[in-house]
Amino acid sequence: MRQWGWRAYLVFGAALTFVYYLIPPDLARLAVWPVFGFSSTAAILIGIRRYRPDRPLAWYLFAVGQVLSVLGGTLYALRIRLHPDASTIFPSFVDFFSLAFYPLLIIGLMLLIRGRSPGRDTASLIDATIISTGLALLAWVFLIGPQVRDPALNTLQRVVSAAYPLADVLVLAVVARLAVGTGHRPRAWWILMISVLGLLAADVAFGLLQPAGAWKRDGPVDLGWIAFSIGWGAAALHPSMATLSQPAPARTVLPRSRLVLITGVSLIAPAVLGAQSARGRPLEVAVIAGGSVVLFLLALARMSGLAGEVALQHERKRAMQSVLRMTEAERSRLAAELHDGPVQQLTALLYGLELARHHVRRGSPEAAGELLAGLEDKATEEISELRRMMTQLRPPVLDELGLVTALRNQGQSFQSASGVQCAVNTELELELGPEMETVLYRVAQESLTNVGKHAKASRVDISLGAVDGHVRLQIRDDGIGFDPGKARALVSEGHFGLLNMRERVEMAGGKLLVDSSPGNGTTIAVEMARRIAAR
């Protein structure tokens, strides 16, 4: 039933559109047009109740926006029906309903974007700004500029006339950010994109046709607004609407399609200049020059980010090679320890057991007992050694007590051994996957080791919590600090502590940040997408 709800609503919208164009225009505007908006509002409310999205406020704003939009259109049609000369009265209270719709749509889309990209996604923000800046230049030259310069309009009329295309530009900027940003793209996402493009296309067509007197009510332009209302309701009824605000990891690769789009948008300014010159129209030199400068600076910032990403990838590759070498060395060390320790001792135990059996056969139980007692002590020592090696691989305290208790015990042990006050602040219940627990525990362990050896601190604070689907571990000390820019030199000197922590975190899909300066202590922060332990 849930899979058919959105399809049934699309069929309903198509049938209603047929009726809209079949009956007389005045009746269509008064009787059918309100059904588009109010049915879309009802569909959004049903979708919120049925699928429980993470950001319900965004969808409630969409619903209120649909109501305001349909009220604006219906009241305008009613005024024209009762007072045919009312179309010459501009602006009017109807424009309040029509314009109030846009801020609600923009805020709702921004809430979805915030949920999909809870962290910083500078690359997507720059890409969206490039796209919206280029198209805003078109909007100014062909839509906003003529309204502002129209001598037949007074100041208020010019402001309200320009407000509509300006609102479209803001909607376009937010939609571009939603399109190029991170996050899943289920069917509901595609329905939203198509419907909002219908809205923008209808608004642009209206802005071009209406000043020339070529626009008429109930014409083809209305299809864009109808597609927006029906599409938004269908998206809300689709089961995937609940995933539209769920976070997703950021993409580090620039897709070829986006590169082509950004390149095309960057050429809008000279294209507009050439088109206006060929048409013999006044040239918007200041606007086009300003737009070109903004696009150039944005493209430069994007290139700088890409260059930094390439350098970071190179550094990660080099660090990964170092980690692989260290991992191979660690495996060789463990193999040598197993061979020289437990394997040799177990072999000796076998010989000892054979000798004890020989004593028993010869009727010397006292000698066999003494030998077995010695073998028991050796077996106990080897068990302790094997437990030590197991602890290096996966601390058993995590399985026995959990990460929260393990961190508290670790802090108490560190305080007792070093004399440095250690405060641990964690959430009472925090269930995480085994891999994540091990990574966080090892980072805290290595950080405390560094504090004890190098920081000369009097206090260490450890905090662990979960916010917005992410787990954050922070270790802060009040020691002497260091210059993070010299961390690479430490690696060349054989100090791999920070490098090991960073690579361990990044291989688990997280981020490690180091904030320190001489004399101001050090803060190690780890942020990872939360993964719940499987039951």
C-alpha cells in the first residue's frame, strides 16, 4: 500500500490537470486550482505521519508554503472574477501570500541540507555558489534589471516586481546546494528536484511573458506550478522521503558531470555580454564585470581546494605505506614472539610431560610430581604471556566492561601511575561497534601515553559522547603543547604515535584533529559516524 500511495497521487494529479484545462478558465482557477495546493498539503502531512522523517519541521514548512501559495493564486483569481479591473492594482495583499511561500520553501530545503551534510562540505558549497551566481547573472539581466529600470513603475512596484525573481534566485541557490551536496538520492529526491525545476521554469516563463503582455492565465506556464504542487505531494508520500535528511559521507572526487556544469556556468558572463551586444541592448557592464570577478574567485577557491585534496591524498598514501610497513613489522614481531616464547615453551612442556610419564612408569611418583609442579608454573607463565599478546590485539576489557567503563578504568590507572589528575566524562550508555570501540580506546590509550611522556601536564580531561549520529572523543591536557606543523619531523625521527592514531581513525572512516601550540596544551579530537554494535 505504501508503494502505491505516491503513484496513486500522481495519477490523481494527472487527472486533475486534464480537468483543469478542460473546463472554462475562470471555473478552473476557482474550483480546481485550490485542489492542487490543498491536496499537496494533505499528502505532505500524511507522509510526515506515516514515515516519521528525521527533520519533520522541514516538511511542515513545505506544507504551510503550499497553503500560502494556493491561497495567493486563488485570491488573485477571485479578485479578477469580482473586479475585472483589479489586475491593474499592483502590488496588493495577494502578493504577500505569494511571496511568503518562498522563505518557507528555502528554510525547509536548508533543513534537509543540514541533515544530509551535518559537517562542513566546503566543496559542495562553492560549487552551488558558482552555479547560483552564474544563473543569478542571467536573472538580473533578463528579469530583475528590466523591472528595476521600468519608468512606468513606482518604487514599491519595482521592489515587489524584483522580489519574485530574487526569491527564485535564492531558491535556485539552495536547490543547487541540495543537488551537488552529499546524501542519498532516492526516488523522493528526484521527484523533489523535478518539481522544483518545474516551479522555477514557470516563474521564469511568467517573468519573461508577463511584461510583454504575452502571458495568459490557464496557459502552458501553469503546468510548471501544477508539477511543483503534485510532485511535492508525491515525494512526501514516497517511502524514501524519510531518508532525504539522513547524513552521508562527503564525496572527495569531483564528478565529471559537475565539472562540465561548473565550466558552462563560468562562461555565462561573457555569453551574456555577447548576446546583449548582438541584440543592441544596453550592456550591464558593472553587473557582468562583478559577476565575472565573483565567478573567477569562486573557481580559484575551488581549484585551491582540489589542489589541497590532491596533496592530502598524496600524504595519506605516503602515511598508508608507512602504516603498512609498520603493520608488517608488527606481524613479524608477533610471529617471532610466538616462536621464541609460547611455541618454544609448549614444546618444552611436551618434553616435560613425556619425562613425567617416564617417571610414573618407572615407579617414581615423587619425581613425577615435582616435575609436574614445575611444568604447571611454566604453563601459568605462558598463559599470562598469551593474555598480554591478546590485549595488544583486542583489549578484553572492552568485551568484559564496555568502552565507557574501560575509559574510566584507563583514566584511573593513568592517574595512579603518573600522578596527573585525569577526569573522564562520558555518556552513561553508549553502544558502538567493536571496531569503533577498539579505535577509540587505542586513541585514548596512546594519547595518555603521550601526555605521560611528553606533556608535563597537571590535568587531563577525556570526554566521549554522541551528537547528530556522530561519536566524538576528546582528550585535552594543560601541558606544554607542541607545534603540529612539526609533526612530520617527528615521524622521520621514529615517533609514530600521532601518525598511528590518525591512520587508525581514518581507516575506520573517521577524522582526527590535533589542536596544540607551545605553552597552551594539546587537544586530540576524534569524530566518527556512529555504528551500533550488531546483536
